[in-house]
Amino acid sequence: MADFDRNVLEFYQLSTPFPTEWPTEKDNKSDDSDSDQDQKKKKINRRKSRYQALERAVSNRASIVQGSEKSANGVSNLVQRDEPDPLGTSDSVVRTLRQFGVPVQDDVRLRNRFLLSSTSFSPALFLSQMHATADTQSLLTGLDVLSKSIDQKSASLKVLVESNFERFVRAKATIDNVYKEMKYRGAEPPSPARARAHSRHTSKSSFRNSSSGAALGTNPLVSPLASDTRKKNALVKESDYGVMGIKTPLLDVAAKAEDVWGPALGGREKEENLKTVSTSLDRYKEYIEASSNIADNIKRKDYEALVDEYARARRFADEARKLVEDLGSTPPSETQTYQILLAARMWYDVEEQIQLFKRDVWRRLTSLHNISKAETMVGQPQDQHMELISLLLELGVDDNPIWVWLLSRYDYLKGKISSAGERAKVEIEVLRRRLANGEKPAPQMMASHLRNLGRQSVEGKVNGLDSSDVFELWEKMLAFLSSLLSAQGILGEVMEFWQTVEGFIDGKAQKSLPTGYNDESRDHHRLSQQGTVDLQKGTIELVDMIRAHVYEFFVGAPPEDVSLLFSPLPPSPGTPISAGLTPTNVRDPRFNFDANNLPPPSPKRGESWEKFAFWPPTSNSVSGVHYLSKMLTLVGSGASEMASVAPVSQGDVKQTEMLRNLVGASRERCVSALCAAWNKDAENIKYVEDWKRTKEMGDVTRMPASFASFEGALLSGMQKILYIPEAMSKSGAGDIVLPPPAKLLQMVRSQYVTTLYKALSGMVENAERAVKKADDEWTTDVDITVRPGSDRASLNVGSGTVDPGDRNVRMLLTLGNLHALRTKVVPNLNGQFENAFSVKLTDESKTIKDVLGQIDARLFQTYTRPSLDSLRKIIRAGLADPKWAPPKPTEVKPYVYEALLTLVLVHTQVSTTAPSMTHQVISYLLEQISRELLDCLKARPKFDLGALMQATLDVEFFAQTLSQYTTERASGIQGEVYSMLDSKTDNQARARLQDELPGMREVLKKLREQSRSEFACFKRPRRTGTGSGPGQGAPAQTLERTVTG
């Protein structure tokens, strides 16, 4: 049997290495062993020695007796494993007994009964077994050997006692003194009755006799003694029996001995342990370093190395688990035990770090929504969520990171839509109320904005088309819709969210994702059927939230509740993690709660804009059409984008219809608000008139061009609002952005015609109204567009400004404006309307033309009536003169010169104010002069030769002097005059007139030569042209005037 097995049997005192039942002798109490329960009690009750370190040191040393054994507590004893025969027959008792067949090698208890050094030695058994075959002589010889060995040991003991006798005596005296101190507690003992000689026998029984005596006599422990008779070293309980003074030093010495000698005495065991640890460390070095490597990888953000290190640690832990499972109930070896413990310790550290890291990754994954693409750092990937999802899948998680990210993204977008929409509408309402309660702008200010329209349209800017406050509110509204509906806004994020969801539903996005350790994360690659349905419903909900906010903004009334303004601004959907408080994102102080400056209530004055939340108060129609066209483009494009989302387009018919309704209702509200502003601006368009000539046409002011720009801008913008052409480029926009209904087209059509009428009425009012000289709305001093140094009054065609105080000048310029409107501006606007809205303005064009003609005729009559009345008065007075008809006239009468001079003044005024109107005015007046001559001459009953010649000279002088302005009607009237004269004369006078005609011609020629300078303005210019510049009398086109225009 191997030494190891033998040592095991000896240690546990077993007879066989594989016992089948509990040995009965272990149940009996003997000198060798006690029961397990008694042993446990002894260990518990055993007082821990203060010299435990020395005992351990002694136990670790080799036994003094070679071959000695150790007791149950590990301390060596004198019982040897084998010894020579005490009778001297053999040098090994165990070997001899084994030869006789006695199983002492396997049975420790039986072997001890044959060993003389054991307390269980049995002489009878020893002789019966060891010397079973010995004869008498052998036994006698053995007795002699035994006697000699005993004598040798006795002699040794005798020498030992004699050499140490004095020590024994001193020890006895010390013991007696100690006993006396203990007995009498430091007091002097009573004198003995009689002295006794020293006897060792007496000493041997002194403890016993003194005890009995103390019991019979007075007990010093009971009877108190005077405190002054005690000694400091009295062995009493209060002084810890005299050792209190040395107790603390002893404890310090014991601790020091433990510190000094403990490691030295236990060095070998520690060395073995260190060797084992070193071997294991070398073997499992990479696993031991796993925890520190993972911590380092996390710190360096080296996630690839982290995943590899974590997988290596998991493999080592799995190996340890498999080892435990394979061992089952079998106790592991030392190496296996160390592997299991090392794996457990390593896995605990690693798992703790990984769990903390996972929580951080989860937090980062759900907070990625606050980082916009524009804020992503250079070099940082855009799809950070895919990296984090991949990392979680590699590390292994219970929850599906794809689902968690999509759900958190949905919650983020939902909160962002709600907070952004509500907050923006409240801020818009605050600005709208403050603007509505502000000072209403003067008409001249509004006119100045409209007057700038022509220049702004050329420059492509809109800054001067309205006030800065109105522009700020328009920009605020446009920014609100852009943040909701643009591709860079919330709608873009929703579309991107659905594309991501669709990628995960189709399984395309998961192709690049890892499956994790041992494919444990493969289940997370698939979204559940219910999860897919929930994501589709969530996407529809996000679309509907955006639609609802936009619909409420356009269709709903202005919000009454602005209490959200008083709550603190929540962190935005947004608000990036890395964003700081910069001057660009500091909150506007107007949106802060200020008890001294609360937002005013929404005014109720009956204005048209009060029922529209999207229309800035006091805004004109030009800025409105500019911004509303942009806003509706966003609405149309956004609605088309939302309708193209698969959950909406593939099954949600109700949501699609709601998106159509969003576009239609928003468009209708915008048209209603714009028509109201358009109508008001048409009433105020008259204030645009500044009585400044245009550089291109000197006979018209800037009013026609301003009006054309105004109406053109409105028509162009209205076309964009009704048809939203820029949104039609989106896929599927035809199903969402429907053509405008006939009702809206008719509304725009009626408003267009109405604005023309109101604008024309305003022009006539400008011409006919008397101009006040002090702080009047027509005074050019109040016009903010007049440049310093410009002339207020001028009759020079080349000057930019004329005298608006002259009513005739205003009427002439207005007539020129009306002519420009009738011939050019209005036809162009009608064509633009027809092209923009695909309708024919047949009836409207005819009506507009008739109205323009009526207004022009009425204004023309108003202008020419004073001159015509003066001419009629002159002619009637001249023809009624009794001396009008001399017997033989040689000149025209003075009234003719007076009338022509009146026409010269009119010609001068017209040609210098509105050159294109000169021919029309003079021609019309010539016709009226001819008619007045006809009427006055008709009143005479008959004409003699003198009257006939005078009438002929007067009429012919008028005709020849004003021949340039003769019209068919004027020629016809003159012919009627001659016919009438011929009808009221006799044949004699008629025949004599024929003889006088050559002389009359000479007279007319002479008179014409004499009046050449006075009436030079009526002469035809030598160089004809189509222009109507200064000094040109030739008309651009001939228009005949009648009494009715």
C-alpha cells in the first residue's frame, strides 16, 4: 500500500481505506479518541492559549523523537510508528508482526497496543503475538535486555534529579510562597502553634491539609482585612491575582512574537502556497488580467477589444461551470478548486464592470435623440445608435436594444412635437397680441411699403414691404412651420424614424448587427409581430400630431390661454446634450414671465385679422402673400410627405383624408385672410400716389407701376397659394394637394375685380380732392420716400415732382395714369390672371374696360369743363356783339383770339404736365368750340354777305389754326356750320361770296402770319415721332373725345 494511503489510515485511525460501516470502537470513549460531539465541545470550550504562536511553531517542527506521530490537535507525541522489540529480538515490531500475519500496518489502534511508547500498550497481547514461538531461554534473555534498559533509564533520571536538586528546592519554595500569597491575600500568616521539622511528606500533603484547615477555621477570603495591611502584589481577583501589572507587557510580547516568529516558523507552508499560486497565475494569467483589461478598454473606449476580452472571460467562466457540472459530487482537486475559485472571482469583477458599462450604454442609447446631425462632431459616425446597439448585442442583454431604441425615439419625437408645437403657438400669440395692441400705422406708412414693392421685386428682397415687427412675426410663424414640416425639422426626423423602423421590420438593418456570444443575441434581431404593429401605429400617431398642430394653427381661432408662457421653458426635444447657453439660444425676454409687463388680451375691434391666428395684425397683403405662399408650400409638401409614409398610404384611409382636409382648409383660410387684406390695401392704394413722374414716361406718375407691381405680386402669390406648385414635385402630391375648388377661384376673381374698382376710385379721389397745405395726408412733406432737396412744385416735365396743389395738374396726371392703366396695366393684369388661374375674364374684362372708360370720361369732363365753360362764354359773347358782322370784314373778331389764347393756356398746361393728353384735350375743345359756333350761329335767322364772310373767317381761322387737332367729328361739325350758313343766306349773297373768297384767303393768310408767334404751340412739329416728350405736340395715338368720353 502506498505511503499516502497508509498516512490516511493512520490519521483517521481506520483499518481499511474503504469502510462499509461506522467503527463501533469510535462510539466508545477511550484514551485515544472521543466522539465527534465531545471533540466539538472540547474545541469550543478549549481556551485559546496566549502561546498559540509558539505551539504552532513547535507543531511545525520535526518531532524530537524520530518517527513520532501527531495527536489529534496536530501536536507531536512520543508514540512512534514503529520501534525495536524491547526484548531485543528484532529491530522492528511492526515488521515482525506483519510476518506473523498480524495486520498492524492497517490498524493503527491495534498497532499501538504492541508499541511500548503507547499508553495503550498490552504486555499480554505483545508476548502472545510477538513472541508466540519463543522458548524460555529466549524470554529470559529478553528479560535481561529489558532490565538493563530500565536500569539505564533509571540511572539517567537519578543523575537528572541529583544535578537539579537545588532547582527543585527553589521551585518548591516559590510554589509555597505563591500559595501563601493566594491563601492570605498578602497578609502575614498567623504564627503556628508548634514548629515542625521540614518533611517532604508534609510538603507533599500541605495543600490538602491547608485546605481542610481553612475549611475548619476562619476563612481569610471571607473575613475582610484592613486595607493598609494588604500588599500590592496580593493575589486577589481585583488585581487579577497579581498578574495585572505584567499582563499588558505579556500581551505585547506575545503579539510581537507572533509578528516576528509567525512568518518565519510558517515559511515553508507559505512557500508551498506561493508556489501553487505562482503556477496558477502563470497558467491563468490572461483570465486574471481580464478584469483590469476590461476596465482599461472601457476607459480607452476601445470597444472592440472590450468585446473580445469579455468573450474570453465568458469562455473561462463557462469552462468553470462545465467543470463543476462534470464533477458532480466528486470533490475537485486542488488545481480544479483554484480554477473554479479564480473563475468565480474573475467573473464577479468582470460582470460588475460590464453591468455598469451596460447601464451607461443604455443611457447613451436612449439619450442620442438630443444630438442633431448638425451637432455631430467631425469624424463621429451619424448612426451612433447602430454602434451602441451592436455593442449591447455583443455583450449580451435581456431587453432588445433595437426595440428599446425605437421606443425611446418614438417617445422623444412625441414629446418634441407636443412641446415645440404648444410653445411656438403661445409665443406667436404673445407677439400677435403685442402687435395688435400697438399703435396702428398711418396710411402713409403703409403706402410707403407698397410703394417700395417695385424696387424690392427687382432686388429680390422683401425687407421694406412691411414693418419690422410684422416681419418678425411672419418669420416666427414660418420658422414654426418649418420646424414641424421641413425635411430638416420634426417631420424629417419622423420620416427618418419610419425608414429606420422599416429597415428593422424588413430585416435589412440587422444584417450588419452581430449575433453576440454563442448567438445569444440572434433573437433580438427580430421584432415581434405586436411590436411591428405598435411601431406602425406609433408612426401614424406622430404624423397625426404634426397634422393636428398645423391644422389648429391655420383653422383654429387665436389661442386664449397663454399660461404656458408662465411655466419654465422645458429642455428641448431637444436640446442637445453638449449644447450650452449661447447668445443664439438665449430665451427672448418677451417670452419670460414679467408681472409688470403681462401679455395684453387679444383685441376685439371687429378687424378681419382678429379671427386668424396666422395673420399678423396691421400686415399688408403683399407681405402676407409672400409668406403665406411659403407656408402653404411647407404644408403641401409636408402633407404629401406624411401621406407617403407606408402605414398611412397602405391602409389608413382616414388619415389620408385628414391630410387632404389639412391642405384644403389651410388654403381656404389663407385665401380668406389674404382677400380681406387685399381689399383693405386696395382702399389704401390711393396713398401710394406721390405725384412724382416716372423716368420712363413723363406724363404719368409712379402710381400705375406701383399698382401693377402690387396687383401682380398678389396674383402671382395667390396662384402659388391656390395651386401650391412647389409641393406638386413630391411623390403622391396629386392625391393630397387637390386643385382649388371653384368657390375659392370665384372668391379670388371677385376680389380682383373689386380691388381694381377701389383702386380706380382712389385715383379719381386723389385727382378731385382739394389738397390741404398743413399736415395733410397728401402733403409731400409727410411722405417718407421724398428725398431731401426734391422740389414740391414744378411745372417742368423733366422734374420728378409736380405741384399737387393744382387740381388741374392732378387731373391731368390722373388722366395719364388712367390711360396707362387702360391701355397697358389692366390688360396685362387680366392676362396674368387668366394664365395663372386658367380662366377667361371675358365679362370682367368688358366690365373693367367700361368702368375705366367711364372714370376716364368723367375725370376728363371734370378737367375740361372749366375751360369749356370759359370758351363758350367767350364765343357767345363774341357772336352776340352787335358789331360782330361789319359790311366787309377784314379780320377775325377778338373773341377768336381770346378763345385761342385760352386754348394756348390749356395747351401749355397739358403739354407740360401730361404731353400724351395734349391732342385729346385740344381736339375735344376744338370739337366743343365748333359745336358752340354751330349752336350760336344757328340762333341767327339769316346771314347777309358781311355776316356770312365774318362767320366764314372766324370758323376757318379756328380750323386752320387748330388744324393739327382737327378730328373727323370736328370736321363734320365745321361742315354742318357751312351747311347751316349756306341754308340761311340768299343766292345773291352766296354768289357774291364766291367773288370774295380769294380776298378772304389773303386775309386769312395775313392773319395767320401775324399770329404765328402767338399760336406757335398749335403748329405741327417739323420732325414727327411717336414719343411724347417735353415740347412734343404730336400724340402717340389719336383718341377722339365725346361729351360722354
